[in-house]
Amino acid sequence: MRFIRNLDRVRPIENVRKTVLPSGLTVLVEEVPQVRSLTVGVWILTGSQDEPAEDCGISHFIEHMVFKGTHRQSALQIAKRTEAIGGQLDAFTSREHTCFYARVFEEHLEIAAEILGDLVSRPVFEREMIGRERGVIIEEIESYENNPEEQAHDLIAETVWQNHPLGRPILGTREAIATFGTRDLKRYHREHYTPSNVLVAASGAVTLERMAELAGKYLDLPSGPSPNGSFPLPRFRSRTVKFEKKVTQVSLALAGRGPSYFDDARHPLAIVNMVLGAGLSSRLFQRIREEEGLAYTIYSFLDVLRDTGLFGVYIGVAPENARRCLDLTCREIRRLKKTGIRRWELDSAKAQLLMNHFLAYESTYERMNRIAQYEICYGKQAPLDHIVARIQGIGQDEVQEAIERFLQAHRFSVVTVGPAGGDDPKAGDWGF
């Protein structure tokens, strides 16, 4: 495709610089001179996959609690100060990280750094506020449980990764959350919010020198070693799981383990994901929704993580059509394995992947996210030139190798969330 060959002419400016402060804190900045705003994020290199069973959900609980006030300012003061400058303050917890970030105009960088530093360094963890926030998080858990699609994704993660922390919900469980008190939160914060386990990343109208100065000034973290390594992954075992729920539709997920960040097969498998079910022209969307009219929601997904990954298909369908949809999904996978992907499908998938990368350069938040992720995963940056070249270089043979490696029936499990009874999938029903 001609526009792919001409991407050299439109590559965005990249100017990523890094320093490590005497405390061990890493500061990473991408200067974007053509903008007047910036996004700064404080990344804690700890997420739900690092939590033992008794601490399930504690990273997410701490993410909530730091916004409830510090030793210097209340939650309301934090909100008023941020919004008074037109800023946006938010956070998220993933399986691998916890991130607190702010988006502000360049002249308000110091205010953002001071607020983020205070939140991360000096949360109060008051007993009364913990009790209130526990109720909020339980409501959040219930909102997920009331969404069969979200519940199916949680269940497939639990099924694929079994008793590993990756298989537990990021939000935690009611049982674990009920036990968290001030002492627990302070302990986990003290152990994981240390300079060697924290990264400051910024993108936009900011320089490394200024960001490093402000990070050193406002981030006051307890010294200590980085937490210990990952929990070992258990051996995979293919299973079927049914969760009965009073709903009118079946949510079905068929998934298995995929590649990690360090597995180069993640690139051709991303092509497979696009071709199979990640777009409107994808095989599953066209066959199951457009041609057969069996399901409104049908897509494939690929999650790439530090030690492993997850690849699969989700279908939301009437109970009487669930088996038919699973059969058609398996048929499309068999066809992929037998005949491979077409040239136009390869070109289309590449175009979609490249567009996703280029769109990320339109946002200082996405750029901040990207440079942080690369530093955390690889300890270095991957210039867009290299990413474009890697995607452009993927051929049909390499895609076929990924198909043969990852699309094996014995590597997959199936979970369903739906009403009792019905013709639910059994072991061996997915043959490809």
C-alpha cells in the first residue's frame, strides 16, 4: 500500500531523554515543542499480578485512597487546585502498574508536580475514610459483576492463569478488601512506593532538567529495595467453566495464553487478531454478525503482558445460538490454519496497526504512556521508525507461524456467563 511506503515523510518528532536521580528515581521526558500542554505520570511498578492472595486488590485500593487526602491537603483542596488551573488529575491500576497522572498547561507544571508528589508520597490512609472507600470499591466490583461481558473476561483470566495473581481481579475480592486497614495500606505503600520502584514520565511542553528538578523536590519516598520478582506461572490446563446468571444472553469467551512483551511473535499475532476479529472487515465479524446475524457483539482480543499474554474471542449471543457461534468461530480458525491470510487482509491489518501507533502521537497522554511502558518493559525506547519497519516487514509466512503456534485447541479454555440450562460447551467442543 502506497501510504505505508510513504510513512517516512510524516513521522512525528521524537526526543526522549532520561536521567536517574541520586535517590534511584527514574525520570523520563519526551519534549514535544509544538504543543503548549503536557502530561506527567508517576508510575509505580506494581500491579495486581504482584499481589499475594491476602493482598488481592490492595494496589487498586491504595490508588483510590491517595485521592482522599494527604498530610498537607484534603481531597477537596486537591480537586479545587487541579480544576482551578484547568488541569485533569486521574489514575489507573493494571495487572502490572499503578499510575497517577495530570494533564496541564506548561505554565502549571510545578503545581501538577507538587500535587502528584503529595498524593504519592504522603497519603493519610485514615481509618474512617478507608471504611467509606471500601464501600465504593465494593460498588465498583458489583458494577463489573452486573456486566456479563466484564465478568466473562475476568473468568477467562482466572481460568487461563488459574491460581496465579494474573487470574485474580484487579479490583480485588470482597473477602480481601474487608480485611484492609490503615496498617495494611501503609505497609504495602512503604514496601512498593520506593524510588527504585517508581518512574516519572512526562511528554509535551517540558524539559528533562525541569522535570527532574521538580521530581526530586516533591517526591519524598521511603528508601528501600525493589520488591521481589514475579510469581511463577502454573502449567496451563484446558477447561470449561459455566457461571450461571439470570440474564437473557450468554457471554462466551474462548481464550488461551499468548505472547509476552519479550516474545517477537506478538507482532504477527497482532496481525492475526486484526484479521480474525478486531475490525469490521474481520472474518468473525463478517461471518457471525453480518452474514449469519447471530450476534451483535463479536470480537477477538490480544493482551500482551510482562511474563505472558492472553489471546481469544468474545461473543455475546442468545443462549440458543451460543453453540452455533462457537462452531462458526472454530471453523474460521480452522480456515486460517489451513489457508492462511490473504494479501489484502495482511495489508489492511498493517494499516490498522500503524494507524493506532500514529494516533498515539496525537496525544501527550498516549505519548507519556508509551515512553513509560517501553522504559518499564525494555529499559530503552523503541523509535517509531523501528516499530513501523517491524510491522511493514511482517510477511504471510511469519503470520502463519504465529497461527500454528498459538491457535491450537488444547491451548484454549472456554467460559460462559449465562442462564441455567442450555446446550453449553463441553470439553472438546472447540476443535481447530
